Amino acid sequence: MARIPFPDLTALPPEAEEAIAALPAPLNIFTMAAHAPTTTAPIIGLGRALLTTLELDARIRELTILWVARRTGADYEWIQHEPFARRVGAGDEQIRAVRDLDLDAFAGPDRLALGLADRLLMRQPVTDIDGLLRHFPARQITELVLVVGYYTMLAGLMVTLDIDVDPVGDQLADEATRIVSGR
């Protein structure tokens, strides 16, 4: 049970209310974030952009989100994104390796992306930009850093406020697949 009550959605400013209403499913993380109503639409908008408009490979994005979830202890984030990861091609071995925080199980771009995420999460200097640039253009490196930052922010809310997990992981993955494919 969440450590603070959810806000009264009927008392939100119209922009926040509309942003929450436009979601494919009601999500507790964004409902709770509506306690800061002026940030609700921008937070949801950035999340939508990160899930639908990046050049970064979707499988790498989702493995990175799972890495953030695991490293931060955000079970909510893991439960929501494991179905996404599977939909975009992450296999059981990859998901198990992320669950175990086993960076050695990965190679090439996957290892570089997850290594970057780990260094950011552990607040260690990122020293191998040249290695990243051999596998990712500057845009994708920037997108990767934004994915880590955004999902770390959400994990902070999830863990600090003990936000109840939504039972919509597969439903949300279906909707995201529909949105990305334009159907």
C-alpha cells in the first residue's frame, strides 16, 4: 500500500487530468506523480517519447529499463516492463542475466548499454565514450542516458512511496505495440 494517499484526480488542473486520461491504462505511478500536477503532462510526454520515438533499439531500451528496475529495487518498474522486453525480442537468458545483474552475460552493444546504465546508476564516471561511439551514434547514446535518468526518477517515486503495482503489464505492452506500429 502506498505510503501517501493518491491525489484526488477530480481536483487536478485540466492539463494533468487530460494527460492521465490519455494513457492507454490508468497507471498508479502517473496518478501518484499528479501530486505535482504541473509536472504530470511533461513526465507522461517524455515517457511516451522514450517508448515510441527513439532511434535506440527497443530491445536495448527495455533491457536497460529492466537493469534500472533491478538495480534500484523498483519491482513495479520490472513488472511493467518485463512484458515489453519480451515483445521486443529479449529472451529468457537475457532477462535472467539482468535479474542477476550479470553484465558478463552480455557482449557488444548490449554490454556497452547496460554497462553505461550501471555506471550512471552507481554514480561512477563513464570513461568509454569512444567504445560507445563505435556501436551507437551520439543520438542513441544521448537517448540511452535519458532512458536511464527517466526510469531512475520513476523508480525513486515507486520505491520511496511504495506505489502499488498495476496489474496491466501485458495490457500495456499490447497497447504500446499498437501505438508504435500505428494500428
